Amino acid sequence: MIRNLYYEDQALMILNQNCLPEELVYEKCESPEEVVAAIKGLKVRGAPLIGVTAAFGLAMAFSSYSGTGELRDAYFSRMKELFAASRPTAVNLFWALARMERVYRENRHLSPEELANRLRREAQNLYEEDIRVNEAIGEQGQELLGEGSRVMTICNAGALATCGYGTALGVIRSAAQRNKIEMVWACETRPVLQGSRLTVWELWQDKIPVTLLTDNMAGYTMSLGKVDAVITGADRIAANGDTANKIGTYSLAVLARYHGIPFYVAAPLSTFDWNIEQGGEIPIEERSAEEVRTIKGSCLTVPAVDVFNPAFDITPEHLITAIICEKGIIRPPFGSAIKIWGREGE
């Protein structure tokens, strides 16, 4: 199993995903600010992994802090806000920080060393829970796929986006273990190429058949009758089922509906946000123009051209066939089920 991060000698070791697939590079983060920078810089990415990484970073912030009382409370709030501002769309980040805050409030009276240990233990609990949750999502979702399935996906919703196994790729992994997967169509996922760099690399490691295609080839591939299902991850799911995921996901959902192909979203309960009624309320992160203008430092266009670079889009609930979570398969109408099931992930 891919090891994305681990705590060692008061530091957080992270797998720098910007170096993949060329190199497997682990970097040491020795301060919460370095962890935040790793999240913002996409060295760490994927909604579940971002949340757990932030939890470890918050715990790290207390490994060398000796303040007490109101000073300690103010310090916790400042560190929490530092992480909360790192990526606005993925709700798993805020869910994990809320878990850490509960532990802090329950143990704020302890000595600095004991408090730091409690926070680190909770971050480790989140890490281990995420792996179990993803394995359960895989088991639930593989039931939707028959033998010889050809599945299309976008971005990376695999072990690299989580603490292990994956959400969308977790479903594919579980299906592959039962010899159900004939082919995975991996969309390259412009502009940062998480599909070509990360998803292809993961599937290649596991010897799961994969074919890479550019994002604008998806519709034609579907029209040829070569796709049986589309499975994606999610960064936030509104109370009505509208789903935020990597830019390009909405296009796949529209194409899948036109071609009569089921479109599945795989995500843990921690991705449900029952406080947001519909997708238009989800904040969409916009990233640097240089991500579009360049690839690995090489300019692709007129250097000064204006760029619109939203990192995510919203897929409306009526285009989603089912949502796969660790507790089972949620089918339309989504509203009441998501509000009930989502609170289990609180």
C-alpha cells in the first residue's frame, strides 16, 4: 500500500506528489507552516488526505508549544485557521479540524506534552479510520460493476488522494480483485495532470489495465461503446446531492447521461456537507494562471494571456446515478438520505 505520510521524530514526512511519477520523494515538514505550504502547493492533495494531513499538522503545532490557559486557546484557534485557509473546497479538511478541536477542548487542561500526545493520537486515528472507510467504499461499490467492466475516471481518487486504497480507485481495486475490470480509462486531468501522473502510476503499480486519454477524448470514447461506467471521487457533496469534484467532472457527467452510461460518485461520509443545501453554495477554489500557461516550467501559450483556472466544478445531482459511501449505495432522490447519513460522518 502506498504510504503517503507518517509522523517521525516530531516531524511529518510526506510523499511529494508533484514529483510523481518520475521520482518517489519524501519530504520532512518540521513546522505547521511547512505542512500548510505542502497542502497549498499540491505536494499533498485529495480531500481525505488533506484533512488528515492538516490534523497531523495541527498536532505538530503543539509538540513544542508550552503555553496554557487563554494563550493556549488563542494559539489553537490561530493554528486551526491557518490550516482552514489552505484549501477552501474540500470539506474533509474542516471535518478533520473539527474532530481535532473536540479533542483539544476535552484535553486542554492537560500538560503540554500530554495534550500534544492526545492530538497526535487523534490524527493517527483519523489516518487509520480513513483506510478502513476506503476499503468499505470499495466493497460497496464493486457490487455495481459486472465482469469485463470498462470504467472511466478523472483526476486521482486513489491511495494517493487518501490515506490508502482510495475512493473511486478503491471501487476499481475491489472490482479488480474479483477480475471484473477489463479497462480503466484515465482522463489526464488538465491542468495539473493528476490523472496521467498519479492515477496511471497507481494502476500501473497494481497491474490494473489502464489506458490514458486526454480530457477532450472522453465523449468520443463513450460514443464508441467502450465505457460501461464512470466513477469519480468528490471534494464536497451538498445536502441535495450536488457534488464538487475536480474540474472536468461535470463534463463527464453530461457526456455519460447523453450516452446512457451510469455515473457514480465514491466518497466517505465526511465529504457530505449537510449545512450546504445545493452546489451553488460550495466555494470553488481558483488557482494560479501559471498552472494553465505552463507545464513543468515550459510555456504553452502567450505568457501574458488571461487565464480562468477553477480547480473544481459542480455536478448537479440529477446527473448522478448513485453515491457510494462506506455504509452503502445512496440512490436518488438524495436529499433526505444524505442529511441522515451525512450526520453519521460528523
